[in-house]
Amino acid sequence: MVTLGTLTNDIQSKNAGVNMICCDIFFDDENAFKKVRDSGSLTREKVAAYFHLTPEQIVVFEEDDRFFGYKITIQRAQSAGSPSERDLYGTGLYGPLSEYEIDIAPQV
């Protein structure tokens, strides 16, 4: 097992309107992207379980081999800026995503 953060060039999260957070995952190269994709470790269902969400709360889950990356858009539990919302700008998901475990052998 390796973490997503060790395989990627960049992981970003940001607001996608007041009700959604968008996460972009960019891999260093095509080989790393294909290893993750082919492992079946990064799926809508597994990411939902990781964040304690239902798969329906992940409204976009796309992979794109043109830029070796994923786009994941998550429905917020509460609107950005609401009194008990803890991540106003939607930037707090990149950390947990970087620790997400991928079921492949570590690269040497």
C-alpha cells in the first residue's frame, strides 16, 4: 500500500459553489495514473466510504487520461459559510486525500 500523496504531483480542493467542494488529483506521469486506475483503489464508492459519505454525495467522479488525473466533486453537508460549516473555502480535503491508501506496491 502507498498513499495517494506519494504518487501525485498535486492534490487540490476548493469550493465549487456554495454547496459543493471540488477535488483535483494530478499524477506525476501516465504510469502512476494507470497503476492507480487499474488497481481499482480509487473509485466513487471507496472515496465515499473514506469520507463517510454515500456514493450519491459524490456528484462528479471522473478520470481523465489527457492530464493523468481525477476530478471529484462532493456535495457539502452544509452550505459554505453556514454557522457550523468548518471549511469555508473547501481547501481542507487535500490533506486527507493525500493520505488515502492505494493498493499497489511502493515504487522503488
